[in-house]
Amino acid sequence: MVISKEDLMKSERQAAMVFDLNKCIGCQTCSVACKVLWTREDGMDYQWWCTVNTQPGRGAPKDWEQMGGGYRDGVPNPGIIPTREECGGGWDFNYDEVFYGGKGRSVHLHPIGEAPTWGPNWDEDQGGGEYPNSFFFYLPRLCNHCTRPVCVEACPRNAMYKRNEDGVVLRDETRCRGYRFCLEACPYKKIYFNYAKKISQHCIFCFPRIEKGVAPACARQCPGRLVFVGFLDDVDGPIHKLVREWEVAIPLHPEYGTGPNVFYIPPLAPYRLNEDGSIDETTPRIPTEYLEKLFGPRVNKALDTLKAEMAKTKNGGKSDLMNMLIVYHWHELFGPFTKDPAELTWK
Amino acid sequence: MEAKKVTAEAKVLLDPAASEWGQVAAETISMGGTPVAQQPSRYIRTSWSDRPIGNVRSLTVRSAHNSKEVFFLLEWSDPTKNDGYVGRDFPDGAGILFPLKGDAPLQSMGRQSQAVNAWFWRADFEDGAKNVTASGIGTVEETEKSAVAARGQWQDGTWRVVFARPLAVAEQKEQAVQLEAGQSVKVAFAIWEGSSGERAGIKSFSKTWRELTLEG
């Protein structure tokens, strides 16, 4: 039977996430929640399916935005494979020496072997701009479970596909041969090679959890309660409202052409300070051009809407949008995925 | 080409440097890249459209059998030894292909009704070679068991890889080519040069089937 890429890419529904970047404190709890749950096996030590990077920055893997991939004018765009060094991480540390070797006061904790040159949040908190107008914000990233997943397009063995019921992009690990065409093609560079199994791997949207009504680990564990999860077509859910109605949640690098299903509420920033210390209310501290580079031109309308709705509440008015983003009730984040994983029996 | 009848045992001939191989005539096979238009995904066709495919252009093959096992010694020049996944590189590899049925086409790795059998060695395999079947591009499947032994050696810019297998593999009638002395079979070869990003269908191959006669 001939399977077409169109068949592998289609899905009846689409699960999606919205990250409110105005609330992200860069604590890496999402990264660690994912790490602990999914990437602890041999060959996965350097894999971080969810990463949080400081923007502006070179990101993880290093300079991933210069690695190509995605689509250009509807045609798959050549990309390169991120190397293990460009991802960094997965280091072994001298725990034994420091904690059990009686040298706790003379030896400090350090990676064993070659000195690392990059890591998953290597340029943390460096940001951009000059004092007093320096700025930064955090950007959590994971597989975007794209509507036009170029990884699926790339695979010569049809090992990758979108799940019909929720659009989650999965891989049949028994078909994957580790050719890494998907790593080349993914413009977000969120696929990792497993050096032990010699296959590629990526975020699975915690599908065994969502099948049981539990939100993905990155979302549920987020202390800032800033990750919305749900179906894009659920008109009563926050995802639909934020993405389709308010249009304040927008994808990262829409120009890559893959149709990401992870969306971001773009960051607002304080105004700039003039040299005399007065406030310049006309200029945002995060340059508009920079945000446009990341989120495309739609970022301006999104920010305008956010500002207008904030102003409304400041003036004593009511804003449904602000109420939604405040998230008065935690479970409102998770659409149909509000179950407590501790209350379920896992096989 | 001919698989010369010899008396040496497998443990001797599996050594690519064994002097016994000196008694076996070598044939040089001209290799070419697989056609980009035939690559199985649009991404691969696009990204390789202006990249040269098939780095290795010449392959030396020696073949022998000792009435129990058949042996191939493949030699090719490769200045870079790639025996793992380092950076953006892939491990080097070599394959020998046989039709399992009649006129299975070579370029498409067989077709639905006409499967092919390949013996696949890769420089990072701990032990031996895989036995695979295919019935069209993108359909390669490893069989659970492999009767194919292989040993590779890289020295001074040359790979020497020996493949060895019993002439007949009774329990894999549908999955492994069955050979016997005196018989002729079609055979083809493929080489992957890992530091050029060659893997999967990106490889050099011998372009046409060769007739291999096992000396009776």
C-alpha cells in the first residue's frame, strides 16, 4: 500500500499550547519536568525536548535560527543537523568526589572531561540592550507539532506521522533508522538523535497523559501557570479564544512555513529611560523589529491588543482577555486535560 | 564475475588482510550516485538537488566460496574513516544486493512482487552485517536473524570489508538469497561515504546487476 505524505500529515483535530511569555520566569521547571519524565535513558542524556532560553540569545541548539529547514514558498528548505556539541549538555559531573570523596571543601563541582562550550541555556540572562535600557525575556520551546510538519515530509521511511485524533506528531521508533533527515528539515531544531538507540526522538506532547485527560508535564508543572493546553477547535476553550478570537497568541517564526501549534503571548516590556532618567513612553524597551523577527508582523497587533486591554482594567474597566490571562482558576489552563496524574493508575 | 572455489575456512577469509585473498582475482566496478529524482521524500529530493551523490566511484570486489560459505571482499578508497555518528557525519557502509525473485529491478530496490535481499554492513555495527529485504524504495526491512558475518578494516585511506554467509540459509527461504556452487546469480553493490552525509538512499551503487557465477 502506498502511503502519501498528505495522509501522514492530516488530523481531524489539533491539540495546541499557548505560552504567556509575560509570566515566564525562566525557572526551567518545564524543562526539568519533561527531562525527568521522558529523557532519562541511555543516549538521551543531552536531550531536552523542552528548553527555556533567554532572548535575545543564540539559543539551543546554538544558533538554531541559522540552521535552515522548514518550507520556503511551499518547498522544503534544506537544513543542517544540529550536532551534539551545538546542543550541549548531558555532562557527567564529579559528584562522587565532591559529595562522597571527603573533598567537599576543596573541590568544586565541574563537568568531567572536555570543558563544555555550549548548553541548553548557556547564554541565560545575558539578553540585549545597554543599561539602563537592557532587556530580556524567556522563551520556552518544544516541538511545535506543526500543521505542515516538514519532519514528516522529510522521512524516507514514513516513520513519522500526525495522530488523527489530536495532530500530535509522533514517530514509529521501529521504522526510524536514524537517518536524521527530520533533524535537518525541522526549522525549530527540536529533534534529537539518540546515540544509544541510533534513532531520532522528539517531544511527544505527553500523549500517554493527554489520552487520560492529564495535561503535558511541562504545562502542568509550570509554577507560573502560564501554559494553556487544549484543542484549537474548542471554541469555548482559552486556546481558541487567544489564538483565533483575540489573536494575541502567535507562533514563533511563522515564516518557516510549517504552521506551528505552540503559540506565544508576546512579551510587553517597560518603556525606555532617557539619559536624564525620564521615561520615554513612545519607545518600547524590547525593539519592535526584534519581536517582529521572532513572531512576524502580527506581533504588533497582539501587543496593541494586550496594551489596550491592560489599560481598560487599569481604568477600572473589565477585560475578558486579562481575566483569561490572569488564570484565576488553575484548571482553566488545561481545557479537557485537567485530571491529576496522581489519581490515575498507570500501567 | 566469478566466486572462486577455495579451501580456506571462514575464520581465515573473514580477515580482510588474509593472504588467501591474494589468490582471488579482483574485479573493479565503476560506481555512480543514486538518481536524486528517485529519492523517496520531497525534502531529500530538494536538499540533494545540487549536492553530489555517490562519493565513491570505484569499488574492487573479490568473491570466493568454499562449498559451505560464500565470501566477498570489498575494497574502496575513502580518506575519512567514519565509524560512528560524529558531528553531522554518518558511519560509512557497504551493501551487497541480490534479487530474491526473477527480474527484480535494481534501481528501485525491487518492487512489490519482486523483492530483493541485501547484506548490509556499517562501520558502527558491533558485529556482523544485517540481512535486509526490500520491495521498492523506502521499504527496507531488517530480518530478525542474519546469517551474514562481516568484518571491516580501514587502513591508510582504504576500507576493506569482508562479507561471509552460508551458501544456503534454509530457515530464510523468503528473506535470504539461496546460493549453490555452479550456479549464477545477479548481484549489485552499494557504498555509503558517511562524511559526505551519505545514508539511506543517498549512496553510490553499481548501476547494473552483475552476473556472479559460483565456481562448481
